[in-house]
Amino acid sequence: QVQLVESGGGLVQPGGSLRLSCAATGFTFSNYAMSWYRQAPGKERELVASISSTGGSTNYADSMKGRFTISRDNAKNTVLLQMNNLKPADPAVYYCKARSALYNYWGQGTQVTVSS
């Protein structure tokens, strides 16, 4: 059974940091590109960052460049999102996604709240 389980969300003050984790089971993790998306209330889901199956290539949305870092550990079937300098525009439910040529899998999401 395919599962993507996100964790690490929570409440943080503006300027603070969080590290999100996504644990994958039920498929060959190293064959899949991984991405983080986010969706705020009333807004469309948007791409935050993506990483290739080997980890050799990453891509970020412009507003996240320099603040967020995506990484993966294929031995642990885990993808991480380090988020620094969180801003009032960053609160959302953050989702991880696994993508191959044939399949897409989504996690259930983890809530990130930025508030003083």
C-alpha cells in the first residue's frame, strides 16, 4: 500500500524555521521525483520545491528560493523540506508528492502556521 506521511508542521513565529519530513512506503522511492506543494485557504495548490529521483537536481518556486531547501534520503525513503525565515505568506497545508512517468501519489498534508 502506497503511503506518504508528512510530519513536522506546526506553529512558528515570523522569521522562524521548520523542517518538514515526508516518509514514503509501498513503492520504489528512488524511482520517483519528489515535490512539496502547499495550499492556503481559498487558494490553489502551488509547487514549493521539487527534487529529482537521485537528488541531483532541485527546483524552487521563486518566493521560496534562498529560504527553503529540499533534500532526500533514498536509503530512508524520506524527503525533507527545510524552511527558514518563514513569512506571513507561508502558512498553508504542505503536501508531498511522488511522481513517476506513470503514477502520482500524494500525502495527507501537514499544517504550517506562522504567527506572532
